[in-house]
Amino acid sequence: MSKLSNRFLHGILLFFSVSLSVFTVHADTLPATAGKKMGIGALGYIEPRSRVIRVSHNAGPEGARVAELFFQESDQVELGQQLALLSDYKKSFAEVDAAKTRIKALKAQLAAEKATLAYNQKEYQRYESLSRQSMTTISHAENKHLAFRQSQLTVERLLADIDNAKSQLLIAEAELENTIILAPISGTVLKILTRPGERINDQGLLEMADLTQLDIVAEVYESDLPKIRIGQTAHINAIGFERTYTAQVRELGFQVKKNDLNDTDPLADRDNRIVEVRLTLESEAVNKLRHQVFRQVRVQIKP
């Protein structure tokens, strides 16, 4: 072969050798995660399983003033414990006491009238017998019958009065209950919204929640929802966390709505349509994150 052919052949071999080495370098430098599914990312926030409950009154649209408050922020309360008394408590308590006293008085009158009824009945029966034997006048027998009938009517009236008084007692007790605010769940008082002397308005008396179980509420794009399944594992992270926590998908929302959380990225979409997915946060994270309710976190749901 000529020298020109040799040089041409050598050039071709050199080209393929360099190309192969470049390909090999690029292949070696590819990340280990290439080709693997990255999962579904979303923004979310921490929320108690019980939700944050805003406790208010049942005193009607005019509202009510707080007279006594029995707990402070961070206190633990049990279901049914008294949280506060409203200003009408003493008045309502007195009305209940008065209703009970009236019932007692009516029952005493009824007992006395029943004794009178029994006596008048015997007298009426005795004079009715004497009248048939012509041993007394008809007018005497009629008078005894009238007294007996009047006693019957009095007993019936007292029974009706007692029923009415019992109904009034139920109303008074219901009004008394409206002056006592009870804990709807066992949990922690998160924030006092109205203090003694202040009138409870639309914001309510206080906020509370059960902090023994925490959830992550992830705002998942509607297009990603078909990829989410109950039981999937997710990683939870945020700036300042000691480590990445795990959570498990427990509930899928039913409503598509506009996202409430926005990324700090100025180019991020601010008008996404999302579905709320609720995840159970691992128990180890509860004590560390119980003071960070509603904190924004990043959620990575594994495929």
C-alpha cells in the first residue's frame, strides 16, 4: 500500500479510538440514579391527625363574654373538661336551681292534693250510699261529689304544671350548658384567642389539637395523582431538620383545588391544581416536630 493509504487508514483508526474513549468516559460519569424513577415531589405541611380545632361558644349571634378561663397555652386537657365559664353562668345556674325548687313545690302540692282526693272520694262514696238509703239529702251527696271532682281536677292541673316545670328545667339546663365551654377532644391548648373579660367573636375562644399523632398534608399535582397509592413511603425534609423523616400515604383527597403552598422559586407555578394527600408521619418525629404545626416541608413520595 502507498504511504498516503497508510496515513488515511491510520487516521480512521485514530478517530474511532478517540470516539470510543470519549464515549467510555461519558458512560462512566453518568449518575448512579440514571434510569431509575425519581418518585413524586410535592410541597406539604405538618398537621395534627385530629386537625387544629377552634373551640368557640354556643351563646347565639350576640356572642358572650369570658368570665373564667381554666387553662393556658401548652396545657393538656381531657375530653369533656371545662375550659371556660361565660359571664351568664351564675344567672343560668340560679335559673336551674329555681326550676328544680318549683318542681319540688309542685310535687309537695300534688302529694297533699292526692290525700285530699282520697278523702273526698271516700266521703262522696259514703254520702252516695246514704242518699240511696234516704239517710241524707241529695244536696249533701252532690256537694261531696263536687268536692271529689274538684280534687280530681286539681290533681290533673298539678300534674300538668309539673310537666311544664320539667320542660322549663330542661330549657334552663340547656342554657346553663351554653355558658360552659368543654373540651371537644383530649389534647393540647395551642393558642388562647379570647381571655377573661373579653367577648368571644368569630375567632373563637382557643385552638387545640391532639399532638400525639402528626400527619403530613402533601399538595400533589392532579396529573400525578394516578401514581399515588395507599401505603407508599415518602421522605419528608425541610431546612433546619436534623434528618429526613419518613411518612406513609394514608388518605387520598377527593377534591381538586388551587394550591395553597408556593415554592420559593420565583419561576414556580403559582396557580397549580392539586389534590391533598395525607401521610402518617413516623412516631419518632412527633416529639421533635410537635412545635412546628403547619410548617412547610418538602415531600418525595417513592414510586
